[in-house]
Amino acid sequence: FDFLRIYSQYSNYDVIESNWYNVGEMLNDMTNSYSTNGQNFDLSKLKSQITEFLSSSMCDLLLSQANLASCLYELFTLVIVFHEYVMCLRKALLLMDENLLNIYKERLNLSMKYTVKQKEEKLQTLINFVDSYHLAFQKKLTELCEYLGYYGEIDSPKMLSLHSKLVSSFKI
């Protein structure tokens, strides 16, 4: 969740809003100029500004370098896989906790019960999966941070800001 929150805030505020500012200013100037003077606006200048917006946004959103895009894709895939796994476990988790089982038994039409041994086995399987997910996520996040540091130095200071946010939040 923290990774998604950090990346979402970065993409919305640090990249899109800040890159759109120049385009928005140009559109406002053109609108004001046209309404007050009746002058036409410079379409080629607007095209150039939008092209710059798109180009810098693609770069800053980690989509212009194959290494960054691939790493980002793999991180999002891990998040989705984990989410789907946890959603599949809802019923099993309810059955493992006696209090939750009593609360939701009638509402969810739960009829089976786990033995203590089955609960322990299921819990160990869950712990093993969460540990393996955590290790895979940390490995990919570390890889992403390495790429962000490298490309941030040569390509985009905004990537360095994302790098520092991720490093401080995940203690990489």
C-alpha cells in the first residue's frame, strides 16, 4: 500500500501537475490573448509545449527506460498477485479464528471447521507465502531504487525525489 501511495502521489503531483503547469499557462495566455485582442494563438508553440509535456511525463513516470518500466511492471504485478491471494484467503482466515467464525458463520454460510493441526498448516503456508512475497517485493523495490538513483543522476531530478521517498519509507 505504501508503495502504491508513494508512486501515485509522485505521478500525480510531482510529474503530471508540475509538467502540465507550463501547458496550462500557455493555454490561459492564448485564451486571454484571443479574447482581449482577437489574435490567433500560435498552434506550433502549443504543439511543442504539449510534446514536451508528454515526453517529460513519460520519462518521469519511469516509462522511457526499459529497465525502469520493466521493474515497475514487475512491482505492480507482485502487488496484484498478493492482493488476489489475500482475497482468496478471506474464507480460510475466517475459519482459522474462532471469534470471526462465530460472527460471520451465518452471514457467509460457513459450515466446515479446521482442526488445530489444519489451522497450523494453513497458517504456516500463509506465512511462507507472505515471506516469499515480501522478499520478492523488497528485491524488486531495491532494484527499482538502484535504477532511479542511476537514471535520476543523468536524466531526471524528479526520479531522485521518488528514490529518496522510497528509500526512506522502506529503509532500503
